[in-house]
Amino acid sequence: MRRRQRFLFKLGLIGTIGIFLFLLLNNALSPAKSTDEIKAEARIQSKGDTEIEKAQEKQIADLETTAERIDWHDHDAITRDLNREGLGEQGKKAYLEDHDRDREKLMYRQNGFNAMLSDAISVNRSVPDIRYEGCKHQKYLKKLPKASIIFIFYDEHPSVLYRSIYSVLNRSPQHLLEEIILVDDFSDRDSLKQPLDDYIAANFDIVKVVRLEKRTGLIGARMAGARVAKGEVLIFFDSHIETNYNWLPPLLEPIAINPKASVCPFIDVVSHSDFEYRAQDEGARGAFDWQFYYKRLPLLPEDLLDRAKPFKSPIMAGGLFAIGTDFFWQLGGYDEGLDIWGGEQYELSFKIWMCGGELLDAPCSRVAHIYRGPMDSRKNPRNTDYVHKNYKRVAEVWMDEYKEYLYAHDEGLYETIDAGDISKQVALRKQNKCKSFKWFMQNVAFDLTKVYPPVEPPDYAFGTLQSLANERLCVDTLNVGLHNPVGLYPCAENHKRPQKNQNWALSWHRDLRLRNHKECLDVAESGPNAKAKLWECHGQGGNQFWFYEENSKMVKHGSNLDRCLEADLSSHKVYVNKCDELKDSMKWQFGFVNSSALANFNKKDGEF
Ligand SMILES: *[C@@H]1O[C@H](CO)[C@@H](O)[C@H](O)[C@H]1NC(C)=O
Ligand SMILES: *[C@@H]1O[C@H](CO)[C@@H](O)[C@H](O)[C@H]1NC(C)=O
């Protein structure tokens, strides 16, 4: 309580000086510095590192240049797969014909994916090799450590679990697999008890099952798997995945070079409806915002030079990763005070970086994951808000003064939550001589606050967007929902604080969004009468870049600033057309304009 009051007092005080000045003063956030400047500073700071670290670095450099590398591809298996035909083969979209639609729907709802379709697709199916060209010729160290693959599951659909296992067995060099460990987190389904044991006995010899006696959640289940694992490397997987060709060597090599590396594969997607295997995106660096939503940062110029090379990532997505067994235990594994799930990827990522390790993404290792679709809710394993309790534990142990930003974003919530006993984690941090969170923010996540500022800068303008050609009309979502054009509607009475439909903000992202929401006006067309549609905000400018010119009262779109929002009074539509100062239909008034902020619109260049 007291801590929080002090923080609010601090905020209040500094608020009078202005938030930007606050950011400037708080050197932790380094607002005005460019990426290069920040990194140059980081280099100077890390000069103070110990002799041991230097010796380690030399060892790593030697290994990287001198050791023998080989082509790990199983070319025969790849050719065999290319010749496979059938439902869902080559990762193609699959459909069921002539079947029980009601049963299909029921199984879909129970699993969040088309489980009946999964049963019809081979557990050995082939997948498309969508790796970067460079990956297909990449060689890896001849000597690689052996891995234990740990699949945790709760009520997983059997054929999906079996396909996950087969994809690992079929696409890994056998002598690099120590074992595959399945951890059953106290599933309710009978199909996962004796029938699973029988299936394993009949088909696999390196698969073991660990059964938990009560529902433990992702974190506890992973720890149970790790405890019995014998491999030099632990690979944690969700139980609904499919690996791609040659996925394993690129995950293991960085750990062979640096035992304190943890490596994530590129995550592809298996569609929950038709089981198509496809890429998700071209990769990004992991991050978080100040409510602990997992976020991503753009790749750095150096990450793009060779797409086959691993790149550094501040935060892991969490579902799929490899880590050296010794390093995992040196870090104490996961904090077992973390319950069920939530925050564990932050805890592990923070301590990997802060305690002398590194976290990498390996683009040549691709593993696809089924992101579930709509499903019946499963029973909540706890009656408490375990997620925020987890977040608070992570913040208290690792985030130093930055934890206050997390707490400030959820007004009062964290005050009511007891983080429990964290003495073991605090001792572990001390014992490992882990660096500060400020070090992490300046050296690893150095561009995070630019994209996700801990204190949101004010909106340039907000409230209704009123047409000056007909002052009764305002831009309104018309309740159409995402991806549809907005229009004009009679204005709300309160122009500064209208209802959500008309409450727009020219935000610091320099987009025009529903105030305090994540829906933006997006113009994709470039011809006359281009429609302004409601779209998810991406914060990257482009089709969503807007500016308000206070003098001319024009709302300008796109970085050329030559296209303007226009009211069509007869049809009550709004368009974007070539700017014309003489047109009243292009003049608009916001409910509130922050002139001082707007005066600096161009200066900030997106840096905070
Ligand atoms: C999958 O492949 C394995 C050999 O790798 C084989 O033993 C098994 O019978 C196959 N299963 C199916 C259902 O095709
Ligand atoms: C207007 O912007 C300034 C910064 O330029 C900020 O300090 C102030 O709080 C803002 N006012 C409102 C009402 O948002």
C-alpha cells in the first residue's frame, strides 16, 4: 500500500513537469536516444564484465570457427515424404466427406480443433518444407548434445498427440533423442489412460509417461517432466505440434556452442479447422507490454542479413523452446510458486538474460502449433486469480523499479494480491549474481519502451470528430464491427466524452483509433472515394497514419499528407480524397485538441 502511494505521489509530482520530461529524466527509459546510441552505451557498460566471461566468450568464438560441421538432413526421409499422397499430406487443407456432421461439431467444440478430421489424417503425414532457402544448405556441428523432448498435456486429443510424437521421431536424427517424455497433467479422458499406455507399448520405445496425481498446470507439469529427463538439453513442447524437416540441429547447435543459450524454433501454424500447415510470419523478437501481454518487436537490420542465422530475442513465446539441462537447473527451473500458467515465459526469459545466458530464435528450426479455435470452456483448475499472482511474483523477484509500471497499469489490482514467499527466488538471483532489470531493458529489450512506453503519452486530440460542413454529424463506427467502413451519424451531446462509437483519438501512435481501444481507421485504397474502415491497430503507420492540421482543420491520411478525410453529407459516408483546402467537407473539429502535444507531432519521430 505504502509503496503504491509513494509511486502515485511521484507520478503526480512529475506530472506537473510533463510526462516527456519525466521520460527524459528517467534515464532508464532513454527516450531520445537512437537504437545505435543505446547499443553503443550497452557495449561500454558490458566492458566491465569479469575475466571468466571473457574466457567463456573466447571459448565460444573458437568453437564457432573451428569445429566440424555436417549436413544433418535425412534426404531419404524427405524424398519419401514428398511421395506421400492422401488426406492432409504435404500439409494441405483437408476436408471430410460423408460423415457425421453433428459428431464432428461436438468433437470440434470439445477440443477447439477439428478432432474428427485429425483422426482421418495420417499420424505420419508429410509437411511442406517452407524453410528459408539458406536453411536447406546449412550445416551444423557434427557433435551435438542429446535432447529430452517433454510434451505436457491435459485432455489432449489422442491422434493429435500421436502426430506430435511421430513428427519428432520421423524428423529427428535418432541418436540425438535421449527420450520423449509425456506428462499427463491429471487428464479426465479415459482415452489418455490405458489406451495411451497400450499405444505407446505397441509403437514406441523411447516414449515415457509421467502421470500427475492432481491438476498442476503447465508450469508444474513441465517441472515434473524436467525432473525425470536425462538429456543434456530439455526441449519443452505443447502436445499439439508438428515439427518440420531438420528442425532439431538448429535448436541444439547454439546450446552446443554456448551452454547458457536457450533457443526457440520459428512457430508455424496448423489450422484448427482444416489442418493446413502454413507459416505464421517472417519472425520477430519477443517482448511484452506493461500489462504483460506477449508482444513482438521488429527484427534488427543485422537479423536480416542472413535469414538462416539465429537472432537474439528478449522474450520467448513460451510454448516451444530448448534449454541446456544444467543451465535450466542452475536457474532453479521455473519458480514453482508460479501456479498453473501465466508469466512463466517472462520469468524464464528474464533470468536467462539477466543471469548470464542468451535467448535465441532459430529460423531454420520450424515447428507448427495448433492455435485452438472456439471451444467449450474447460473447468478452471483454481478459483483464484493465479495469473496476476504469478505476474506479481515475477515482477517482485526480477523487475526491480520497473515493476511499478506493471502495477500502475492495473489500477489497484496488484495491491490486493499476495505474491507469497519469494525468498528462494530472491536468493537464487543473488547467488547467480544476476544483472539488474535496467541492464536487461537497456541491453536486450532496448527498443521496447519505444513501442510499448511504460507511461502512455497523451493523445494529440480526442472526442468526437465533427464535420464542419454539417455540425450535426460526426464520424461514427455505426456499430458495423471490424473491417467495415465507418460513416456519419448525429453527434453525441458530450463532444469531449462521447460514447465509444464516436470517441476517437489521434493517439501517440499517430493513428486514429477508438479512444483507449485497439480499433483504428485504416485506408487501404488509394483512388478517389477511398473508404475508411475500422481495422485492428497495428501501430506501424502506413494505412493507419493520420494527422490533424489544426489551422486548416483537415484530417490528413498517409505520410505524404496529401489525402484528407471527407464527409459525404448526402450518403452519410466518409471517404479519403485528395486534399483541397477550399472544401468544407474536408474540415473537422475534434472534441478536444491538445495543441501543445500536436505542435510536437513531427518532432518525436515515434521515439519516446
Ligand atoms: C508411422 O510410421 C511408422 C514408421 O516410422 C510406422 O511404424 C507406423 O506404422 C506408421 N503409422 C501409420 C498410421 O502410418
Ligand atoms: C497535452 O500534452 C502535454 C504534452 O505535450 C501533456 O503534458 C498534457 O498532459 C496533455 N494534456 C491532456 C489533457 O492530455
